Amino acid sequence: MYAHYPEKRYRNTLGFLKKHVGTHRSILDLGVPNPFSEIMQAEGYTVTNTGGEDLDLDLCAVAQTDAEVVTAFEILEHLVSPLNVLRAIPGDTLLASVPLRLWFAPAYRSKTDPWDRHYHEFEPWQFDWLLEKAGWHIQDSLTWSHPVGKIGFRPLLRRFTPRYYLVMATRDPKKGSNP
């Protein structure tokens, strides 16, 4: 399929997106253009990305979108306060994925990129609670593991321990938005 990308994650995310969102609906994908937003476009979706602004401080691109669906794939964990951006979304459909906290490994932190760090790694109940607090109602969810090609105790645990959590949530846009 998309062999040069993280195939399992992208395959699962694309299948979940196709299950819940038709290509006739416009999408705002939080974050700069990325390999997965390119995959969505190649699959027939109309996708606009935010412009790289700090979504903890500048919510204009989110609050002013006319997109029908917002996607937040692997971005909310980088925000200090993801509640603010989740509340600012004016639409009624959200697809979001986050890495799950692994009890046997520290949170991800790039050694070379000071922006590529996880401020949050969630347990599913924590992410559910965050979405609920922001006015979202989870309609469907999916978790999966992320095996790595290494030998050892931690790589063995990664074969069986869920690493990613993906949800589709809805809300009444008049009740939940806080632009």
C-alpha cells in the first residue's frame, strides 16, 4: 500500500477515516501538510492543513474553518493544552489519534528536534475524558499495537500492548464550540 510510510498506522487510520467520512466532506487536518494528509488527498479527500502556528496560542485557523470534519492525527500529544483547540473546533465531526502511554517506556522526546516531543501520552480513559470535557461524544474507537523490529523485553511488550488510540467523535456545533 504505502510501503515507505508507517504502513500499519496509516492503513488503520485510512480505513477508519473511510468508515466514517465520505470524500464529499471537507477536512481540516491539524498540523502542516504531512505524508498522511497527502494520502488522504490521493484517496479523494479535500484536505486543508493548518499553517504551522502554535495551536496552544493561535486558534484562528481552527476556529475560522468552514471544513465539515477536523482530523488531528498524532498532534494533540504535542500541545500543552489540547482542550483549547478541541473546544475551538466549530464543526460536528472529529477524528483524532494519539499515542498511548506505555508503562514500560518513557514518553517520546526527539534528541534533535526541540518541537518533536510528547507533552502528553494518554491512557484511553484520559483522552475520552478530555474529549468529553471539550463537548465531544465518542462514537467509535480503535486501538492497535506498534511492534518494532528489535529483540528484547520492551520490543516483546510492544507486540501486545496497544500504542495508538483513534476515535471518531461528534457534537452539536452550537453547544461545543468556543471560538
